[in-house]
Amino acid sequence: MNALLARTPLYQNHLALKARMVPFAGYEMPVQYQGVIEETKACRKAVGLFDVSHMGQFSLKGKNVVSQLQKLATNQLSKIALGQAQYNFLCNERGGVIDDIIVYRRSEDELFLCVNASNRLADWDWLAAHLDKTVSRVDLSDETALLAVQGPQAESLLTKLAPQSDWGKMGYYWAKETSICGIPVFASRTGYTGEDGFELYLKSDKASQLWDLLLNEGSPLGLQPCGLGARDTLRLEMGYPLHGHELSSEITPLQAGLNWAVKLDSVPEFMGRKALIQEKQVGPRVLLKALTVQDKRIARQGYEIATPDKVSVGTISSGSLSPHLGCPIALGFISKEAAHLSHFLIKVRQDWVPASVTTLPFVPSQVKKRKDS
């Protein structure tokens, strides 16, 4: 393994569990423990425990922090109440996505950002270049660990460990400061699996202790540690985007079908707004479609998508086997001229494999949504 790769505070815990480690976003991360299919099913049926400490965390503070970040964020930040979170995009002038992020309103004067690991430096530089000096910025990434507890037994597990925290009363995309067995955490009812669950931010030096607590107490509930492989399969079954696949500096939120997080009418100015308005008027040149593959072979990123008469019209952005549907599933960008079609062919190696357009999510979501989330 490359010695230059960073390691999360849970690296030794992963080795003790005999995880298969791989490079990811500059980190040495667990891709699986028992197996992707088994871990995916454990998360859907019981509870999965994920180390996502490679994600970046920024603190932005200032009296006008909301109006300042709104110059860059596509969603309406003024709607975030204290203790609430919001999904957002940072776009470039062309409307392409620099990163998709979660913004927390931690106090009147502080916004807390969770950003993708691979975009951490780019995001930091982008904020530095466009926020004025009235906003103080602190990169908390290296001192912060992040554990995701996801699945139908997640609430039961955390209630068992910290009954004082009223986990059942926390709404989807809400967060609060609390503690678990004396360990301070910033807990949010968020995640990227489509299951009910929580994400726990805490100091890095407490991560191993909390990880072991969750493993030990969660075992009777069916908890399994889950790697990046299961995390990717779970998010794909929901149709959730992954930067570098369904989003990039060349792919806009409108092309990815994420218009709901782009407030062109209620936010008068943000970076990329003019380009996105123009794109909305003429229609995106490509549109993201969900596909079920009528074959055992997986349609992977970069594979060609064609019409039934083999005219090339698009490219696969993500593909995997869905353990819950028992067949390969995929997301792919298709030209707007062909986007009305319901059947396509995907070139898997040298063969053309049939695929059908379906609606998202592939698997029903179990998150506890609120009307204001």
C-alpha cells in the first residue's frame, strides 16, 4: 500500500477486523470486511457501521456567514433553522459542480460544512477565493472523525447506549450536540444509504473507543461493519449521486436531476446561477437515467449506452449488482434527444446488453423525512 496515503483514526480497528484496504480519495480505506453483498444486506435489514472519517469538515463563522456562503451555495440557506442541515452544491461559473456538501446551522453565527474527501482542498481554496474576510474559516477535518450508523436498528442501538438523547425525536436532516457513554458527539439524522440512521462527528482521539462500543453493543442487533463497497452499492440503489460519477465540474445539478437543491427563483444570486438559468431554458443536453440491466454482467462507469438500433446516445456513470433486486443496476447520462426512450442497449465488453429505464429509487427509501428537510 502506498505509504503516502492518509489513514483515518480507525485504521488499526479495520486491520483488527481483517478488512480489505484500498486507496480512496487519498486515504487507505476499508472496501469490505465480510463481503459487499453481506454488508449491504446487513445495513438494509439490521444496522451497518461505517467509517467515513475521510470526509472533510469546515467551520465558517461570522455575523454575515449565511449571506456570504449564499454567494456560492445553490440551495436557500436562510431556510436552515438552528440545528438543521441542508444538502447543497458549490458550482463554478458554468454551473458545473465543484462539490456537493451538507451545510449545518450550528449556531446563529456558525455554519458547519461536511465536504467530500477528494474535493476538500478544492473546496477550501474556492471558499477562500470567494468569501470575504468577515468570515473566519477553520478546517476541522484532521481532528474530526465521522461514524455512520445506518439501518432499521440504528435508533435502537443509539437509544441503548445513550437513552438521554431522545434519538426518536430527532428529525431527518436535523442535528444536535450530545454524548454517547461520555463521548461528546455532534449527531445528525443523515446518511447516504437510504436507510434510517445517524452520522456522528467526534474528536479523532475518541473514534476508536466509540467504534468498539458500537460494535459490541450492536452485535446482538445484527450490526456489521461496512466498507466502501457496500456504501457505494447502498447509495446507488437509492440513486444518490457520487461526485466524479453523477456530478463533476462538467456536470450540472440539472443534468443530474437534482433541481430540487437549486433555488433559481428564491436565491437571487449564486455562482453559476446564470448558466443554470440558461440551461433550464433550453433544457440540459444530457439527462441522468436509472437503468435495470437484463443480464448478469455489470454495466460499469464509462460503458456506452445506445438506442435499440445501436446509435450511441450516452454513457454509464455508475453501475453495480443490487443485492436486493438480484440484478445489475446503473445510472447513466443520455442525450436529451433520446431521453424519452424507455429501452436501451449497453455495451458490456464486446456485447450489447438490454436495459430498461426505471424510476428512482431502485429500492424503497426508509429515511424519516420531514416536510421542511
